[in-house]
Amino acid sequence: MGPSMAPIPPTDASPILVRSTGVFAQAEQERERIYELAEKLLQEQNLKALTLQSSQNIHPCWVKVEVWLPKGDRMVTDRSSVLITIEPKPFHRFELEYTVELIDRGKTKRYAAMRELREPELRQLLAYQLRRGPKPSLTSLMLRRHSWQLWKPKNRLDAFGKDWLGGVSLALVVVGLMTVAIVVGIFLLGIGLALAVYAARRPILVRSGGRPQAEPRELIGVDSWQAMVPQAGLDCEIIRRRFLEAIRRPSDSGFRSSVEKIWHWGIDGKVERDQIVASLGRALFFCHLYAYEEKLYVGWDSHLNRGTWVEKSLARGLDRGTRELVTINTVVRGWQNLSEYDVTDANLLTEWCHEQLVSVLKAYMQEKRIDAELDFKILRGERQGLTEQRSTASTATAVAAGWFKRKRERTTPAAA
């Protein structure tokens, strides 16, 4: 008897969209490039302004630069803003489309569907905002939006080959109708109709562009907890590092953790902070540690996420690689109803992360001999209604059966 053969792993045919590192990752890299370049250019001009960017789970991505130039004093300002949107276009000739919206002294100019946005154009935009250069002309970078704009490049789908079958059947039908008075015409008409029926009944495959690495967020709050630890403010980074190490050693591989940079509006402008994020399935846990002189604020809040990516059909044609009839699909932001299992994941994630955080804090307080009574009791949120079916007046498409419903929403790019 010969050596035993290793079992062949099964082919994965589950109806799950593949995580893509292609065009969606490229869009996020472009967002970071534009944001960093805008900050660099402002530093070169020795000027302080507002720069914002979308988070990693937002598509289309965007970057915003807003400038209020004082005219004599800060009470009179010359105001302008630039919002740059980067939209992924899978399977197109130009896989990223840029839109620039310039708001200048109350007037808006929109440059839609641009094929690229290079450093020279960004420098011109910023120079104009700072009143140190003329208004930029970006029309040469714009793509064709109307059929009569023949001088502009068209961002066509670049995944199809020529489908001769449809053209041949149409030509035979036309010729047959023109010569129907003779026998040959009837013969050609019959062949053309037969080919047309065959072409219409061909099986259709689906080519997908995949989905981004992270789900869009539509959060529902579950639980929370917070406390103030005396005499621990100077060791904020030490406690943060210890907690990160604790949650990076989970008992189950389904746990994930990372650090996100977030921004919010403070009293005097943008405030940036870091938050620790842990996840399990559709459950998310956000931990915040901030030093206030010698005191340390520690808090967290847990959520369930209904956001998801939903497929949207773009076009149908003959695939250039397989020569099969395919439908090209991309994804748009949508939502998915929650189940009792998602609530269980949230409970598990909350309890496990809270246990690790409490352990880290107690060990630190014992090490530093900090005598303080902290209330470690979790503030429980309402569970009732979390799994109720959501109703919406927008266009919705169910793509699976039973409770597992994903639906598509009409959304607009996030505004800063």
C-alpha cells in the first residue's frame, strides 16, 4: 500500500465577497497622499489652516482644505475651501475618479470626473486659496461626461471583449427583412433569429471587484464604562501599551485589535486623538485613554455595526479573459439586519476586553501603590430592539434569504 495522499482542500464556493486590496486600497493611499501633501504645502507657506480626511472605512474617500485668510485682523476673513473626492471605479480605464469642489467667497465651482490629480494641480489649488496664484484650470484633466464631448477621454469599462454573436445575429435579421421576398432572405432571417435567441439564453457569470478591507460603519451603542485614575496621567502611554499587549493575545482568533487616529470638532477647531479598537464579527469596542495632568481618564464604549457592502451591477458583456458572458459588479454602502448571534458577540467582546482592562489597571495601581476606589461596573445599554428589522424608504435589494438581509442605501460622499 502506497503512502497516504494528502486530502485535497475543498473549493471555496461560499457566497461571500472577497476582500480586495486593489482599487479600494489605491483610493485610500491617494487620500493619504493628498492629505499629507496639503499639510506639507501649508507648512511651506508658514500658514495654519484646516485639513481633514475621511476615515479608512469611508468610500468614496475625501480630503478637505479650508482657509480663512485674515484681512487686516481675524474679524474679517477671506474664506475658501476645497473638497477632493476620490471614487473607486473597478474595471474602468481610469480606476480612480477625482472630483474637486471649490467654494470661493460664497461661490461654488465643481470639477467632476477627473482622471488624475497631480502635485502641480494641488499646488495651484492651494496657492489660489492663499491668494498667491491665479485660479487653476482643471478642465484638461476632466473625463467625458456627455456624448458630445469627443475631445475628452472616456472612462469606459475595460473588461469586455467584442461580442460578435450579437452583431452577426442583428445583421442577419436586418438583411433577412430587406430580402424577405426571396427564399434566401427568409433563410437569413431564420438564422439571425435563432442566433439572437441563443445569444439571449447564454449563461451569465459574475465578475466582482471585491469589497474593501473594512465594513462601512453604521453603529448602534451597546455598553460603556469610564473612570478617572489618580496619579496615573504621566504613565498614560505605559498603560495603553499594556492594554494593547493584553488584547493582542486573545483566546480566539476571531478577535482583532488596532489603533485608529480620529478627529472631532473641539471648541477651537480640529482635535486629533488615538483610540484602541477591538472587534469580533459585527461587534466593535472603542477604548480611550487620555491624560489630564496627573489624572488618567479611561473609558470605553461598545457597538454593533449594521453597515455592510452590497453588490451593484455595472454592465454586461463578453469577458475578455474567459470569453464568457459576464455581469460586472461593484459594491456600494448598505446595511444588514443584526441577529441574536451578533448581540452575543458584542457581549463576549465587551466582557473580555473589560476584563483585560480591569486587570491592567489593578496591576498598575498595585505597582504604584495608588489607593483609590474605582467602580468597575459596566453601564449596560438596552438590548431590546437591536435585532428588529430595519425599515427604509430608499431603494433596497435583498441578496440573501431569511434574516440574513443586506440592503443598499442611497448615500452621498461624507461632507467635512
